[in-house]
Amino acid sequence: MHVLVTGATGYIGGRLVPRLLEAGHTVRVYARTPRKLQDVPWHDDVEIAEGDLMDARAVRAAVEGIDAVYYLAHAMGADGDFERAETQAAGTMGHEARVAGVRRFVYLGGLHPDGELSKHLRSRKEVGDVLLRSGVPTIAYQAGVVIGSGSTSFEMIRHVTDVLPWMPAPKWVRNHIQPIAIRDVLYYLVQALEIPADVNRTFDIGGPDVLRYGQMLNGYAVEAKLPQRGIASLPVLTPGLAAHWFNIVTPIPRKLARPIIESLQFECVQREHDIDQYVPAPPGGLTPYRRAVRLALARMRTGQVETSWRNATLAATPADPLPSDPDWAGHTVYVDDRKRHTDASAADVWRVVESIGGDNGWYSFPLAWVARGWMDKIAGGVGLSRGRRDPQRLEQGDALDWWRVERLDRGRYLRLRAEFKSPGRAWLEMTVTPSVDGGSDYHQRAIYFPQGLSGRLYWYSILPFHGVIFPGMVERITAAAERESHNTDSTSRNRTQHNGSAETSHEEAA
């Protein structure tokens, strides 16, 4: 089939696309920011359509010639009237898909009880209802919390259990939940195209285990070889307070944690198993919770995390790309601009630049970076603990602590866009250029566009720190590259001397 995938830059969509390709389907992806896909392994195997889900004309072009649409878009961490925006976007997609002759929608929502729901659960249900009424036969899956390497739910469980030997928790830790492994979610999504074309309904999907959230925490502890955690159920932790607590003790931002916490206030278990009549169980059966945890931990240890919550673009974080320099005319902008020549090659400097952040650090005044990270955490931001997906290699759109990789010209140029809380927008550029003497030039530029008086006061308040942080970064990045270059040269000389000695010995023996 010719398939369109929305949300392909997200956690589920980014894993679904290669599996659809493996199943023999032709895939087109619909992305508001196609550059986020430039480094994914399947980039050259798909068509890419650019546009916003609210743009009817762009949606119309995207669904032209399409047999089935996977609707996986969702506003992560949105505030305000996001429900209305999401239902409008789904309505636009539903109308244009029906007119274009699309034969199938596949949607992924969440398990939920009847009655009053949280805003995010209600929004997901409403989007599914819009697609079911669109006139295009729809499979609307309703899944439990997804457990897999890099998933938000798994990372919340992992970090809070790793950090706290005893934990105060909201009363919903006693609610029953039916988690599902990411591999089983992807299996059901791919198999949805095999369901008879006239089927138009919801299906509950979940794993084989029904657990309390506290049992899930201690199930993780067992698989991670940790002692069982004591859990105290407290009636005073509201979803907002609980989200803030999760934000502090885990890398998950408050805006991303809150929708999950709100959903955990309900008993989220399968109420029907009708999917079994249409889709056979996955080979080997559904994945038990502890095995899903075991598989996720194994993938993390081997660095095989395909997609991660880190790459989710949160609502209300800066999303505009850096304007080109000529556009700065007439704007208030603050710049910290520094350059340094080094004897290290451009390749050696770039290796240091591309490995910056996460466990590798920022090469300057660690205490100041940590303090600023905690300030951001307390304000509900992402902080520094988000880390990086891969310890050495970056890709366009990657999250990097409180930055986002906005542009990457590998070997030459890296531009990071700040996603920390501040009254303005900030970027950090790092450029590496070979020089004629065999060394290279490193150019670093921090750029800040303040918003109002508070933005200007913010810049001047942190100026003393910048006077230490940014010069230190330049000095230590180039020094690290020079050490690497020296070590490489020493290794090369030793190898040459060893080979020369071996040749001499061989001649003497001859």
C-alpha cells in the first residue's frame, strides 16, 4: 500500500516507518520540519511532504494517491486550548483524506475509562472520534503506557526508581494499569492494514500484565538489579505537584510528565479484547512487562535506542530557527563572539565539538552549568539532565541537554537552539575551519534575542558567568582537540617505529 505517516519525527512514528518499509509498503511522511529527518537511516527510502496539519492545502497534497494514513501527531506538553486545535487538525485531515479517496486511517490513542477524563486523555479520545466520523474507515487503537527504550513512561519509571530508595507517591500508585511493550504496539500498527477495509471502530490493546504503578516501579527494580523500593501513598500530591516532583528527580520536563501523570489517575486497563478476532497475537505472544523492561535496558546498554522522548518538541519552547544575520538589523540582539586558532586538525576539533554535552560535559565551569540546569528544572524546564541520544554522534533535531540541534553540517558547523526557560531566544554556534598551516580555526558564537525589559535584564544578570563560561569553552575544546591530535600522532609514530623494528629484525634474520 501507499502509506502516509504523520508524527514521523516522534517516538512511535520514527520506529513505525522502517517497519512499514520492511513490510513492503511505500511510505510518505508528513512533517512540519523536514530537516529533522535528514539524518534518519530511512530518509532516502521515503517521500517527504512538508506542511502543517492545520494547512488544508498542504494536507490535500500530502494525501494525494495515498491508500492509508497513520495519524500519530499529538501536541506534547501543550497548554491552553490545544484540544480545539487538535480536533481541528484531525478534522482537516479527515476531510481531505475522504475527498482524496484514502481507504484507511490508523490512529493511536490511550486506554481510558468512561466518564470525566484529563484534558490530554480527552483530547486523544476526541481526535479518535473525529477520525471515526470522517467517512474514512478508521482503526483507533487505545493503548496502555508504552514500555520501550527511550519512551517517556519507561524513562519516568527508570529514573525515579534509580534515584530514590524510598519514594513518596500520589495515591494513584495503587491504580491498575496495563502496560504494553513498544514492539507489540508497532506490531499492531503494521497489522492494522490487514484488517478488513470496512471495519471502523476502536480497539483496546495492552500487554499480558495488569499491574499497579508501584508494582511497575519495583518490577523495574528487579530487572535493574536494584533493591525493592518502599513506596508511601500520599493523598496530597496533585497532578501538578507530582509532575513538578517528577521533573526534579528525573530528566522528564514537567510539561511532558503531566499528561502521563494525569492519565495514571484512572484505572487504564483493557475492557475488551476484540482485536484478537482480527489480528493474531505477535509471534511468541504478547511481551510481559518485566521482559519489556529487560529488552529496553539491553537496548540502552548497547546504544540501540532508535527513537527517544528527548526528541519530542515541547509546546511553548522556542521553535523558530535563527534568523540570518542581515535580518538582525533593527532588532536588539546580544552576541558573545570568540575565535581561537589551534594546531589540531579540523577533524580532531570537530570530534570534540560533536561529542559535547551529556556525560561528556561542556568543557567549562561545570558548577555554573549545573546551577543553571537546576534553575531551569525548578522553573519546569528540561534542565541539563536530558542528556544526549548518542555519546559521540549528533543528528539534526537531536536533543542535547537543554539545547536542540537546529542545524548540523557535519565536520564544519553546529548550531544549537536553547530550550531552557528564559525571557528571550538563544542559540549557540560552533564552527570549525581548516587553516593553511595544517591546523584549524574554531569559532564560537552565543546569540540572544531578548524579549522586553526582562530579557535585557536577564542577559546582563548572567554576563559575569558568560565571561567565565564561554572563554573557558573555547580554550578547553581546542586543548582537548590538541591532546587528541597529539595522542593520534604518538600512536602513529609508535606504530611506524614498531613496523620499522620488525622489518629490521626480519632483514637480520634473513
